Amino acid sequence: MPLNWSPLKWTDKPQLPKAEGRIAAIDLARGVAIGLMIISHSVSGLVGIRNVPDWGMVPVHFLTKFSSSLFILVFGIALAVAFLSHTQSDDWPKRRLKLWLRAVEVWFWYKALLVIEMLPFYSPSEIVDALLYGRFAIWVEILGFYAIALLWVPLILPLWARAPLWSRLASIGALTALTIWLQSLTFGGNDILKALLVDHEDHYTWGQISRAPLILVGLLIGEALLRCYFDSAKRRRLVLTLLSLGAMMVAGFYALAFISGDVHAAMLAVANNVGKHPPGLEFMLFSLGGALVLLALALAGGAKAAKALLPLTMVGSDALKAFIFHIVMIFLVLRFLWEGEGMYTYPQALGVGGLLILGAAGWIWLTRWMAKYR
């Protein structure tokens, strides 16, 4: 990783540059993650995975598995770009409070959208149980993950900013090892706690410890991005590094699939989320590897690619608003009000997903335009 500082002493580390405004390539990468997620949710919410044709599972639904890892990576990247350089400044307490207030906002929408997702098919008591963390939903649980992550990540950012590179890498490895160990424990039968910390096979949620390494990798990439993005030669090296790492991980997935004797079965397993909750080696090799490739392509394309793919960039510039829009449209409007579950063919659901991406981009643009006249 091309970080131009010595890991020997904190004082040897040069001042981290500050980004001047938004980096469009980050918005594009986030938009690609959200776009893939919207396609996946449209299919699973309106058609159901069991009703997807074989060609829909592999390759279409198979490729949407890049989404979750890319989303979490970009979460860490954005935190590094927007906040890491401010952790030693006098206004850091104010910026930290901003992140905590954002956590409250995300948590509110998580609970509101949870009701919308569960409304057509669950009793009021079951919905209340989910609101009180007695059970989990499915499609909105990623918001619950971010709400909690936004509480603890601001606490570690000042330490991360001062830490030498070797200790950062060691912390990523230690958290990965801790996740593997905790997965073997029963947590005294408290499945909800285990799901919140390290995932659980019976709950479609995201563990804070099991996903923390992805956030920390994102922080590393974000700092490298600040140091390299505005220098064309360094930026090319960063892009090639990410592209190479991603390609090697995807190749590793296919190598394991080949050894298993059935490559198509391995691809179908990933498409069916095998190894996603909790994270497994094959799934993460493919998902994270693909995420790094997509991230590298977004950074290589830069502002020109962001402009050419403006709807995705717009969606990525306000991820929360895009998430709210697509959940409301799929689960409140199409499934509940229009009673559309099971009424769409697979190609139609793909078309709905594409329209929802454009709709989310249009909604974000419209709300910003309206805000100018308030």
C-alpha cells in the first residue's frame, strides 16, 4: 500500500492532506454498490430467490454479491477522507458529534424501514419484537449495522490516525482471528448478541466485529487515496494495486471452486448467499475481490466516469436517501399497496430495479433542488 510515511514513529508521519470538496470517484463506487443492492433487493423482494431462473442466479445475482463488501469498504474510505485528517484538530469533538448524530438518524430510519419491510407479513407483536431487538428483519439490517458502527468508529479514529502501519495491519488480522474464534462460541444461547457481534447463520444481520476488518481496510485505502488521488502517477499505482489484489482474490475463489470439483455449484452457492452470514472464505474472496476491482475501476475513471454514469454517482452521493427510497418503493408501494409480490417475472424485476436506481437519483436531485428555495 503506497502510504508515504514511516511506521516507526508517530511523529515521522507527515500531515495527512485534506480533500477539497467531494471526490466524485468515491460517490461513483458507492453508487455502484447501491445500484447492485437495489437490483438484488428488487429481485428477492418481488420475485423471491426460489423463483429466479438459473441464468438469473449465475451470472446476474452472482455478481450482485460485490455490493455488500464494496459498500462497507467505501464506508471506511469516506470516513478516512472526510474525518481522519481532523482527528488531531480542535474541532474534532464537533465532528465526532456530527458522526454520532448521523448514527441516530440512521438508526431511526433503520427502525422505520423495518416496520415497512415487515408490515405486510408479520403481526404487530412480531414487529414490536424486531423493534426491540428480539429478532431481525432481512433487507434493512445493513442500516442497523451502520447505525452501531457510527457509534464506535469515531472513538477509534484518533488512535488509528496516530498508529503505525504495522499495528493497523495487525489489528485487522487480530479482528479476523477474533471473529473466527467467537464464531465457535455459543454466547450462552444468546443468538441475538452473537448476530450483532459476529453474525449468526439463523439471522440475516451484520456483525460489528466480523465486518470491522472491512471498515479498517477501507480506512487504509481512504488514506492512501488522499495521498495518491491528485497525483496521476501515484493514482495509477494505487489503482493497479487495488486491481491486482482484487483479481488475485477472485482467482483464489475460482481456484478453491476448481479444487472442489464443481465450479458452477460454487458460483451458485455464492449467488444463494452461502458464506455471507456469517462470512465464509469462498464468499469473501469473491465479494471482496470483486469490490476491490470495482473500486479500482471507479478510481481509474475518476471525475469523467462519475459524470458519464451520473445517476449512479447521484445515488452514491446520498446513500441513506437512496436506501430509503428503494425500500419504500419495493416494500410499501409495490409489495404492500399494489400487492405485487410474485406478480413480476424475473426480467420485469430487473427492469424495476433499473427504474428504482433512476428514481432514487431523481429523488435526490429533486430534494436538493427544492432545498435551494427554502
